[in-house]
Amino acid sequence: MSSQQPTDEPVYADRVYRSSMGVVSGVLLLALTAWLCGDAVIRGSGNTPWIALAVALCVVPLIVAFTIRPAVFANDDRLRVRNPFRIIELPWAAVDAVRAGYSAEVLAEGSKYQLWAVPVSLRERKKANRQQVRHSAHDRRDPGASADPGARARTAPSEPMRASADRIVDDLQALAESRASRPGAQGSVRVRWSYEIIAPALAGALILIVLVATG
């Protein structure tokens, strides 16, 4: 009879990162699709209801894939990236770097995987950089305030000003560096295609092509 060996390392729940604007946009697009296709099914004649159903079957999975579905899950052992059509599981030991340029991405085992759930806003980044420059200029003009801990606490933020995508990437990079040596963080990258999204979208597209061709 085997017994599981206890571990002294704490295990924490997943940290979840996703785009709130993407989720809101997805819900609105789904509502619009339901209204338009539902109206065509109820009021349409001939092949119109069937075409509307085929459009819904094709479009709904794509809306979900690109708006609501993308998410990044990070725990002490691994990073799980849920993109529109793939799920990538990356043990921390396999992660080479997490970075944000024009998009957020993770490098592992010679491959690059985009983090769809962490959109990079160049406008937000420029705004954060301008605020940081203004803050640095204020410190240079008033060195006494920088030397006084109380004044610095009242005038300066608790952490450096960063765009949200850059902060998330910094968090993930810190996790990769600090957790890579854990026993549970070893292994290779695993990639799985999301057929639950791909199959209905393709089926709807094929049905739509047949209906239009024969209509």
C-alpha cells in the first residue's frame, strides 16, 4: 500500500489573468448575434432560417474564442495559456522568458506563444511612461521631498507606474524565475488544439456554403 509523501511547499490557487474589455465585447457581440439570427429564424422564409442557424453555429464559437475564452492561469507549478484555438501548458522550468513588446508572449523550448488574454496597450504604456518621467522630474526639482521618507510616501506611488500588461508580464516572469526549481514545475510544454471551438465553427461554415450554393 503506497502512501503519498507530504510536502513542505505550499500550493496556491491559480492566478487568473484575462481581458475584461474582451469579455464585455464578447457578451455584446453574442447578444447582437442572438438578436439578428433569432429574428431571421422567426421572421425569415425559405432557406433564411437555416442560413441564420448556420451563421450562428459558425460565428458564436469564433466570438467566444477571441473574446471570452482567452485566459492565462498561473500557479506555483505551471503556466496554462488558453488562446482562441489552443491550450498551452508550460511548466515553469520550461519557460525561458515572459515578455511584452507589441504583444505579450512567453518563450519556451525554442517556441513563442502569444498571450491573447494580456493585450498590450501602447497608449497605456506611453501614459505610464509620461507619468514616470513627470514624477522623476519632480524629484529632481525637489530633492528635499525625496530625502524625507514621509514626504516621499505622501507624494510617490507605492510601486513604479507600469501599464497593466507590463505589470502582468513582470508577475509571470517573477513566478517563472522563483518557481522553476520546484519538483512540480518540471516537464515539457504541452499543446492541445481546442476542437470544441474549431469543430462547430467549421461545421457551421460548411453548412452555410452548402445552403448558399444550393439556394
